Amino acid sequence: MMSLLQPNLVLGATIFDLTPQTLREHDISGLILDVDETLVPFKQKETSLELQQWIAEIRKTTPIWLVSNNISYTRIGNIAESIDLPFIFAAQKPSRRKLRQAAAAMNLSVEQVAMVGDRLFTDVLAGNRLGMFTILVEPMIDPLIAVRSHPIRDFEIWLSKLLGVSLSENQNNVTKSNNS
């Protein structure tokens, strides 16, 4: 179980610190992104200018799909439309089915795709179960909320560390071999 919760890369920052160079370094050809608290704060209905610019930069070289557990077609659809990305809602991660569907839509094998999210027991677990490269990011938080509690995420991190998962910032836990 521990290896299924271990992200390949712990960014230690929000998704905005994920760069095209990092993707190249890890031979990542496609991205599947979680939505809630990975791209936008929970309940936020609009994307920020910073997110729009980040998406525009990444999509120059890398296809992107949104895959969310959120059951609101309208909310996830509106976010996806605002950044012009295809999406899947109600994905039921850690189920692998929707991740496999998104990778196939990009015409990429799952090994070429990274699953990026803020949660260990949904995003990282789903990606690892499928053999994807997994990237854990810090949650996107509404700046107007002074103190934001993450009881579920905090419990996941506590339990994962208890199980021996290492979540040090900028940690690279790549087990892929380099084909030089």
C-alpha cells in the first residue's frame, strides 16, 4: 500500500511551479490534472489569470485533460471551458477507468502521462495504480480565507507518513529507468 501512496514527485508548491522543463526531465508527454484545490480553490467557479497563463504555457508542448471527482458537470464544465480543456467529471478516483480514458484520448500510453493533484488517496493512488507518473502539489487556497483547514488531506498525509511514505518537498521518487 505504501508504494501506491508514494508520489513520484512532491512539488512542495502549487501547480504553478510545475514547469515544461520539469515535464521534459521526467519524460512526461501528457498531463491529467485534478481540478478542486489543484487548479482552483474549492467552490471557486472561475479560473485565475495566472492559471490561464500557466495552462497556455504548458499546452504548447503537452496535451492536458482535466479529471475531477466533483459531480457537478456545470462547475467542472465551466472551469474546463474557461481554459479550453477537455474534461471528465465524477471520475470516482482512485478508480483508474477515467484516467485510462483521458490518456487514450491523448493517444498516449499511461506511462507517458502524469497525474497531478493535491490528494494522496485519490489523485496519487489512482495514478500509481495505473502506472502513471504522479505529482503531488500543494492545494490552491482562496486568499480571502485567512485560515483554511484541510482535515481530510491532513489525515491522508499523517496516515501516509505513518505508513512510511516520504513527502519531502521537491523530492523526486522516480523509479523509472533512464534509457540513455
